[in-house]
Amino acid sequence: MITFYYNLAPNPTKVALCLEEMALKYQLVPIDTRKGDQHKPEFLALNPNAKVPAIVDDGVTVFDSNAILLYLAEKTGQFLPGTSLKARGEMLSWLMFVASGIGPYSGQAVHFRNVAPEPKEYAVNRYTFEAQRHWGILEARLGKQRYMCGDSYTIVDMAVWGWSRLLPVVLGQEAAQKLPNLQRHLAEISARPAAIRALALKDKHAFKTEMDEAARLAMFPHLAKKVA
């Protein structure tokens, strides 16, 4: 059985969708980042980067959400676009696009807007611009085809869905509504039974919701160094 170290952030949520879509048995271990669980030695032994999620599959440890999606797809043979080099190259390109662009720029846009101290105008403009640019590329892609890799629903769509659920938070409600192809893609995946089950994991554990000083220091350790 797979042990799934998770919380309710976008990256663990897309892994939850993948596990549910593949009908894999797993047990949950909550990692409450506002309580600092990600810095505990037992979790760092699994992921030295102190980021959620991670899985342990019969002694095999995999961290980074996109690596987990690829590992599970290759293990099960499910939700891959095909066996040709062309199909694999396309899948890897878009999966890494989400990993290196969509996730980081979206996350940093939210961080600098809501968390960073002043002055922050340049950082907010920089990351918001890049987030909008990256999401615009996906919008154009999904305007040409149903899914990211054509007519087949794959792990790339799961990776996009993990973040597209939060588009209003990343770009603002008005900007998100101007991305109809992404909204169509989001609605279709969100209606899948596996997605409904994945989102229901929020009821399994009570995660800390307060962003108090202890939570800020647990999630953003550089703030403690700045104070010191």
C-alpha cells in the first residue's frame, strides 16, 4: 500500500486525484505545514526539500508532485498519452511546463501579493505577469484540443487541475473568467468522481488554518533569520 504524505495545497491535491483515478490503495499521513510538520526529521528523511507531497510505495520513496504523477503513471500504465516517442515527448514537455512554470509562478504571485513585506511592487508585478503569461499558454493550448495531450486525459491534465482550481486566487476573479478554455477543462475534471473523492480528503484531517506568527515562521523560515 502507498503511504501518501499530504495536505490541501495544489500539489498534493493533484496527487490525490491521480491516486483516486488509478484506484490505488493508499493511507494518508497529514503534513501540517503551518505547524511545521515538514521540518520534522522523519519527513525530511523522505523529502529533504521539506515540501509536500511525498509517497512511499513498498519501500520506494518519491517526492515532488510531478515526479509522483509520472512514477505512478509508468508503474500502472495508466493516463499516459501513448507509447510513441512523439507522445512521450509532448507529455514530458507539458508536465515539466507545469512543474517549472505554472506552479512556481502561481505560488510566488500569491506569496508576494499576500505575504511579502513592503516594498514589493516589483515582485508582485513580475510574478503576476509571468503567471498570466504561463496560464495564457495553457489557455491557447486547450483552445485547440480537449485535453493537454490531445483527446486523451492524462497526468498532465491532473497536474494542471491541481493549480487551475485556484486561478481566481492567483490571477483574480476577473482574470480567471477571461480564460474560458481553462474553465471548461477545470469543470470537466472537477466533475469526475475521482476529483470529487480527492477534494473530499479535506474532511479527513483538521489542518491549522490560522496564519499566526508560528505558522509564518514554519512556512517561511527566512523571516526568522531576518528578525534575528
